[in-house]
Amino acid sequence: MSTTSPDLDAVLDDVVDRLDQPSTARPAPRPAPAVEPATDDTVRLLARAEKSTKARTRALGKRIGADLVRLREVVDHEAEDRKAAAAEAARRAKEKAQRAAEQQRIRARLAELEREAAKLRAGLAKSAAVPPGAAALGLDPKAVRRWAVEHGVECTTTGRVPKAVVQAYLAAHGGAR
């Protein structure tokens, strides 16, 4: 005599019969339910299958119970994988944002250094083009040249008076102006 209800035994027998029948075409899998079935109902159903007087029903209950345990493990593992993948994606996105910020900072610093270098080059060009000569110091270039010739210091007769000549002239006349 069965300890389960006649309806449950009929359902379980129907499932066992369908599983035992050879089939070439399997029905398309049903989509997973949006909400997990009630655990209490599953546990009660498996307990009833275990107490069944039919060996096929007990075997099916045992197999389904084992499959449910494996299913739970697989689903939990997939959830962990999704969580790990999301964490990895977040880490990569954060690293990418940090690299972009660092690149931006470096580009800004490079632009700043290029501006400073341009200013320095411009300053060097000006200082190289206009070294302080006799006229720049408020001296009469003709008087400096005349003094150079009188004292045997080589000096050009035209153009800018060389810096060395101007320095010698200033040293002889009491220092720089």
C-alpha cells in the first residue's frame, strides 16, 4: 500500500514512463521559471517519492534529488563566475580611467613644458642676437675703438664692438656702467 497520495503516484508514474520511452526528438527545453519553486513543496515531493512502494518512483526521487543538488551547485558556481566577471570588468574600467587620467595629466605637463621651452628659446635667441655692446651700455663705440687702437687691443673697424674690447675698456676706465 502506498503512503503517498494517489494523484502524486500517478504523476510520478507518468514521469517515469515518459523517461523510459525512447524518443528521437526531445521537446524544446522550457524557459526557467522567473521565481524558484517553493522549496518546501520540492522537499515534500522528494520525501513522498522516497516513501513510495514503487521502486521506480523511489529511484526517480533519488535521481531528481541528486540532480537538484548538482543544479544548485552549478547555479551557485555560475553566480560566482558572473560576480567575478563583473568585478574584473569594474577593475579594468577603473584601471582604464586611471590610465586616461594619467595620460591627460602627462599631456598637460608636456604642453606646459613645451611652452616654457619656447619661452626659453625665445629668450636665448634675443640674448644671442643682441649681446651687450658699447652702444647698449651707453658708451660711444668710436671712443672705445680709438682707445683699443691706442692700447694695442684688436678691434673691428665696423659693426658691433666685441664684448672683450668693451670689458677691457670698462676695466681701464674704472669698472662697469
